Amino acid sequence: MDSHKSDLYPAFHSRLPLCELRAIIPFPRKIGGNMIRKQLTSFIRRTIVDVLEKMPADIPADIHLETPPRKDYGDFSTNTAMVLASQLKKPPREVAGELLAKMQGSPPGFIERIEIAGPGFINFFLNPDWLHECVRAILNGNGSYGRCNIGEGRRVLIEFVSANPNGPIHIGHGRGGVIGDVLANLLEAIGYEVDREFYINDAATSGQMQKFGRSLEARYFQLQGIEKEIPEDGYHGDYVTDLAREILDAEGARYNDMSNEDRLRTFTNLAQEKMIEHQRETLERFGITFDNWFSEQTLVEAGRVEQAIEALKARGHTYEEDGALWLRSTEFGDDKDRVLVRNNGVPTYLASDVAYHTNKFERGYDLLIDIWGPDHHGYMIRTTAAAQAVGYAPERLHIFVHQIVRLLSEGELVRASKRAGDLVTLDEILDAVGKDVARFFYLMRSHDSHLDFDLDLARKESQENPVYYVQYAHARICSILRDAEDTASERSLAAADLSLLNHETEVSLMRKLADLPEEVKLAAAEYAPHRLTRYAQELASSFHCFYTECRVLSDDDALTLARLALLRATQIVLQVTLGLLGVDSPERM
RNA sequence: GCGCCCAUAGCUCAGGGGACAGAGCAACUGCCUUCUAAGCAGUAGGUCGCAGGUUCAAAUCCUGCUGGGCGCGCCA
């Protein structure tokens, strides 16, 4: 039992804390994005109040209104009775009976019947009209279906990728990249105002950048046939040679005669500029654009690192020892204190990180999200500690770490090592399978699970892989809508009689469409963008079943129109879903 | 040694208190004179790593094991 720790570090819950959600969504947690859900929710709430007479101060947060796993459990289902059972010290089914009796007194019109099932679930069977209304809402929604305003415009800064400017974007960055990008999309969809930021570790004092400059310089000379050694712990990757060639091709040998000191400085700067440019290009290929590329060096130059250190001193969270300045991070749960300023007077990475996070808060964000690779997980505590030490509530800084990505090639794992140069770049993945497959594959696994990217398989399976399965659904729809261009105008679809849609596969498809708002909300709130790929596959599956069973274009004009409306709605939901994933919705395949 | 993550179908993984544990791939059987077969239907496949505990209810939460991955600098 470690409640002490979790009290101290709520930020470590890798999701929006439920308390926050609860403040926004009073009850129950799984309120939906359509009217029916809201009405059902308040109906259940009223019933609980009636039955319990005195309402408990807090209705337990684990009461859910959910979509049951099987259709004979109804359209919606709640665990209310089972949750209340322990409070009331009665068997769940008995509690359910009392609730049911009360509910049947004055059920809202949209409820057809209510049943008690299993251990005490209360299942609601709705009049099918609710699905038709849902389809109409999609058709009339102007692409806004699935969106809501939980965020109420609060500002979120999500920082991700932040690769060091001394190497290309590799497959690990790719993972952080999609997770961050799609999470940003999701948070925007639920009403947050989101900025995406890439932090550049470009501090001029850093030894790694100088080593990088020296490595580039060596390659530059080598390409001219001049003997020059790469530093032993320098960067040996081919990309360094490529950069050197770029420079040589563009500017010739003009750097040969510079003083060593000037040349090193020049090459360090050049190396960095070129590298960042390449990173930006790769990420753009991958569908990721940042609102801001934030330079560490600007913090240093503006004296912000000094200020951050002074702020920590002023708050009494530092002390001097062995000639260094230490942050008393153990006060905030770290297992040891950390150095802020080395005994040679140079601030550590942590010091600029404090300055950076302070700066983020000062720019007015309500919530900061950092997405880090697994090699940084040891820094979660000290960074959170530092943020607290400068006075920011840890709930406002969510750091989460994804697990490693390895490349599986010809059945063998390829380990990435930047300095040795045998890393696998994101560009290689993009060359092999393209943006859509890459993004989708990355998001088929939860972020805290390891990911072996089997390139051969991704390529080989490109005929039957889940991305194409989903995109194919969209292309099929487009094809029919093209054929029906004349009848499928927006106006005629609006007049369609949707009550004709009562084939089993039509109903399943409509139900799936109705789930989107809830899926978006959960994926966002749980920081689980991978939920969306699953939803996309389920939606596509529902569509393909429908397609096989029901012919859309027929002699029956009314039915044709109704099915065209359903098609159009499905197309919209597919577009919204794929759009959130940053995957294209092709019109033909 | 300490910290984080993982262990579920042959393989890769979802599900993270609730109703008979799911999907894709692989295997087997069917379905194209009709809107795209990149599709559909069906069969087979599981002591949810092990042992305790909490609960009306545990794959899910807690504790302890076992096995694996990653990290643990006055590097960034």
C-alpha cells in the first residue's frame, strides 16, 4: 500500500485524473455525446435519488452507463445496482429490482423496456428512433460529430518527439510522434486548445553537440580526400556523411581555411541546423507539424536558466555541497537529491528543464503534457519534483513515457545505437510502408507495451493489413456514392425515411456510429490514442457486413435513399476517425 | 541492488472491477452473371505466468514470487 506516494504524485497517473473528469462530467463517468445518453443518465440519476430518498453525498464514480457487449443486453446498460448493493448491504439483484420498479413508474418515451440481467445489470432497450436521430445528427453535423467541449477551451501544451539535434528521427521517435500528434487531435476534439511543441536541446555548451560538429567536420574533410579522424566517441552514422556531402556540394571547400576554432563552431551550428531541417522534413512526411520548435539555447541566452535556479534557491529547495548546487528533490519524493549546477559552474540539463517548464507555465497553459521515450523515465520524478519546487501543482504536469520500439528485420531484432550509426530511421519505415500504415501500426498497441515493428511483415501484409481494411470501407462507400450522385444530394438524404433501416447489419452499423463520441472522449481522457485504431477496425467491420448483406442501390427508391443516408453517415464517421488518426481516407483503392 | 514497463489463442496484441475473455495474422470449410472479394460467413484454437489476499463480483485491484525488456552520471 503506497497511498503516500500516489498522493504526492497524482501527475503519474498517465491520464487526465478522474477527479478532474468528474468535476466536468458530474455523473456518470461515461456520459455520451448524444442526447439519448444524457437523458438516460439523468433518468438513472433521478431514479437513484428517488429510491435512496436521501442521496448519498457522492454518487460513486464507478457507476457507468455503457454499451453492453452483446445486443441481447440492450442498447445501454448500467451497473448501478451492483455498485449500490454493497452500500445498502443487499444483494445486487434485489437493489436492481427496487430501481427497476421505480423506473417503470415513469419511463421516458424513448425507452421500450428495461430488464435486469446477470449479476444485477439494468439493461435498457430503446426505441430504434434513437439510432435514426443519431444518423441525422451525423448528417447535419458538418463534420463536428464526435466532438464535444469537455475542455472548455483550456489550454494544453503537449511536448513530444524532442529528438536531440544530432541525429535523424528514428523509429522510437516515430512512436512518441504519433502518440503525441493523435493525442493532441483527441484533446482538441474534446474542446481543449492544444499546442504541439518540439523542444530542441541545442545548448551551445553541450558536449554532445560539439562532438557532433567535430564528426561532421571530419566527414567533410574525408570527402575531399583529406585525412581527418572522427572522434572516438563521435557520431559514425552514414547520415553524418550525407550531411557533409550536402555542405560540400552546396558550398565547396570554403571552410578548409578557417581557423580550427571558427570551423568547429561553424560546423557545430551547421550540423545542428541541417539536422533539425531533416527532422522537420521527416516529421512532415509522417503527418506531424509542430506549432512551435522551442530552443533550449534561447532560454540560456535570455538568462532564464539563471532565473530558474534563483527561484529554486529563493524557495529554499537548494543547498551547496562539494562545490555544486543541489536540488533537494527528496522533499518531493525523489530517492536522491540532484545536481543543478556542477562544481565547474555549468548548469545541468535539469536546470534548463526547470527553466523550460517554468516558461511553459508562464505562457499560460493550464496543463502540460510531456511524452518521453523509455530512456527518460528516470527523469519523471525529478522533473515533477522540480516543477513543484518552483511552485506548480503536479496535477498540471503530466509526463508519460512510452515503451521501446525495435525493428524486426528478417526475423532479427535491430537495436538502435545512434553513435555507432546502426539506427533505424523513421524515413526507412516511411519508404517501406508509407505514412498511413506506419501511423496505424504504431497505434495498434498501447503506449506502455513494447513494440516490435516487423517491417517485412508490414510490407508483405500490405494487402490484408488493418489499415487498408479500414480505408477500403471508405473507398467502397465513395464508389457507391459516386454511382448515386444524382439521388444522394444532401437535401434528398435529409428526407430519407430512416425507419426502413431495420436489417440486423444496419442496426449494428448505426450502433457503432453512435459510439464515436464516447470513444473519442475515452481515448482522450485515458491518454489512449490506440483505442481509436480498434474502433476504426470495428466500424469498418460493421460496414463490410452491412455491405455484404444489404444492397444499397435497388429498385426500391425509399430504401435506397435510406441506405444512402446510412452510407453517407458512415463515410463521415470514418473520415472523422481516420482524420483523428492522421490517416488518409482514399476515395478509390 | 533500486525504479518503470510487460507476461492473455500457434504468432502479434486488445480488454485495466462486472454478464459466456476479444481482434488481426496463421490453419481448415464455404461464398464473386448484381453497388470494389483489399470483402463476407463458418470451424478450430485459452488453468488470462505462479501463489496468496481484498470484493456480491478479479485477466483487471493489493502482496509476494518467476521470467523478459528498459533505465538508474556533477551526459543530454
